[in-house]
Amino acid sequence: MRLRRSLLSQGERRAPAAPRRTTAPYDGAADQREILRGLDLVSPFDELIAELYDELFQRWPYLRSLFPESMEFQRRHLAQIFRYLIDHLHDPDEVTATFKRLGRDHRKLGVRPAHYEAFEAALREALRRTAGARWTDAMEAAWLRMLRFAVAAMVEGAEAALGEPPAWQAEVTAHERLRRDVAVLRVRTGEPYAYRAGQYAAVQSPRVPQAWRYYSFANAPRPDGELEFHVRAAGDGGVSEALVARTRVGDTLRLGPASGTMTLDDDLAGDVLLVAGDTGWAPAKALLEELSSGRAGQHGVHLFLGARSFSDLYDAETPASLARRRPWLRVVPVIEDEPGPGCWESVADAVLRHADWSRRTAFVAGPPTLVRAMTAGLAAAGLPAGRVRHDPLPAARGVASLSAL
């Protein structure tokens, strides 16, 4: 995207130079304590974020073009990024790793270091307006140091990825509507695209400009380079609805770089537990494909497919067929008899009652409530945290799903 130069124009609209990481260690724990002292003044974050974007677009109106038409998703995920930062600020290494990945991913948006400086100026003003008379210079300084630390990691991650495309063009090669609200898409990129089974990528449809959503790959890498995604429509007008209902073979999508650590280790030892709910079946399918192609018979695999009802098992024949052809694979559907708010916790309870999983390596994918319940249950059952893999939960994945700062 070609960005106007007025951000760098003279006067009060001029943005400072791009942030750079300093050699001095960052005392995130001290800033965390200071921010928590005044957190009640600016939270919940709805008013703060509304003020921030009002200030940003008033002072630099052309930056509005970096954002999707609807800001609802954007505001919600900016609140998640604030919560994530504050919760993890005592662990600068964790924050650095997360935001370096985010900086690499943000290259696809046309975001430049100077835009972060505009964001900082807007945030400073929004904090002052929202917090009121009890706001202190020390609280403001802690917020800005937190932001600069995260941004420096993003700039570092972006610079480290200069050798790869910021985004990949992908042609839709197949589109199968399995249900009214679920579709399987296959795409092929024009340039080589590196990823691993169990990972995910941001996808953009030209029908929803500047809006990106994350979807897991439903296949392991193949010689023909084709990628598969499973998409459930989450409402009208969004990316998922566009991909399910308004995408056709021959359309062009854009993909961000692959992310995620829910992958198979080269030295994976012992048997495997896979738990998938809803379209969490997609990464589970990719992992099974990798296990089938290169590690057949090396590991016993239990796959639990959780669903609210039998009709929600949108691709039930595929795992059933795999189980018939793979003697090392056992597939167990877990259906909640009375779908409701506690459905996924009930599915997790059923899996945990089934057997002792403390010696397995577990991979969990699906709704956040299922992931939380399974990871907590497996930990209580004695499975070390290092042997439980799952996609980021909303607070962390929300960091990576912002369309722009």
C-alpha cells in the first residue's frame, strides 16, 4: 500500500523517528506494578480505545485507510492486546517473542515504524482524557515505556523478515460448501509458501478490504503446494462470511506468513492425544496427514472430535475413513447431549474420564473454552505443560489478529 507522506510533514503532525531497541534491560515488572496502580482509571478499555482512534484519525485522517470499514473487531482486539501486555509485562522475553512475530506479520498491512509513533501520540492523549485528575506522570510513563518496548520488538521482527514477501497472493482452486455455514477452501500461492502442519495464517478476502482473520491449515505441506482451510461463517459481513458464501474458484485471496507452534517435534516420543472441536478439526487433520505420510506406525493416536450435535461434525467421514485405513488411529466422537454454554467443558470432561493421558503428547484445537478446559484438566492429571500444544487463546491470538495499530 502506498502511504501518503503527510505523516512526516512539518508541525505538530510530524512523527518522531522509528523506535529502536536499546541495550539497557527493560524492567517490565516495575512498569506492570505502576500500570496496575492506575488501571481502574482507564478500564474497561472501551472509552480509552474510542478516544485513541478518534485522536488518531482526527490528526492523521488518511491513516483510516489502513483499517477495515467496521472498527468493532479492531477495538475488541486492541483491548486484548492491552490486556496481554499488562498481564505479561513481568516477562519481557515472552513479550519480545510475541511482538517480533507480530511485527513480521504486520508487514502485509503496509504499517511503517512512523505509524507506531502516531499511535503513541494518540494513546498518550487518550490516556489523559480517559483517566481524569488522578492520572500521574509516572502512570503515563509506564504505559509509554510498555508500548515502546512492544513496538521495538515489532520493528525488529519486521526487519528480520525483509527477505520474504509481506503477503502471498493465493488463487482459490476449490470451494466446497459442506453446510450452510461451513466451507472447505483450497488455494495455491504464486510463490513458494513455507508452513508446517498445525500452524495457521491470516487470510484476507478482497470483499472485505483491510480485514484479516486467522485460519489453520487443514493439510500438511504437499508437493503441489495446495493449501486447505476450513471456515465457519461467524456472522454477516465479515471475512468468514465472505469466504464461505461469496468466494468462488478463481478468486484471489491474500495470505500472511505462517505462525503457530502446535507442530510435531522431530523427536516426538510416545503416543499422541488429539482433541478437536468444531473447525479445530482442520489442524488436527493436518497433523494426522503428517503422521500418516512420514511416521506411519511410530505413534498410537487417539483423536477425540467434540461437537455440540452430530450435525456439527461437518466432515465426519474423513476421520472415520482414516481410522479404517490406519490401525494406529482411534477416533472417538464426543457429542454433548444438551448443547449450551457448558458444552465444551463437558466435552473436555468426557475426554479426561476416558483414560490416563499423563504420558501422551497432547494437541488441542477448537473453541477457547474447550482449549482452556482441556489444558487445565490435562495439567491436573499430571501431563507436563511442555507436552500440551494448542493455538493461542484469544488474548494472545488477538495480538496477532489486529489489522493495524
